[in-house]
Amino acid sequence: MHASYLHTHWAGYPHLAARFAEAVHAFAHAAAWADARTAAAQPQGMS
């Protein structure tokens, strides 16, 4: 979801839409990787 005060029409800037989608994907991947590392570092039985 994209919410902004500024009006952005992705059809006028398709390269920006692609870059935004790539950035969201990269962030989500990095966050999932960090969560997995944190979970692996915890002792058994602790969540």
C-alpha cells in the first residue's frame, strides 16, 4: 500500500514504481532474515 500527501501517479513514472517495489521487496527480505537470525540465537523453549 502506498499512502502519500503528494499525488503520485505511477503510470507517469513507471521506473519509480519499479524501484519502489524493489525497495519494498529488499526490505521485507532483510527483515525476514533478521527475524530468522534472532529466532535462531534464542535458547530452546524461549520465544
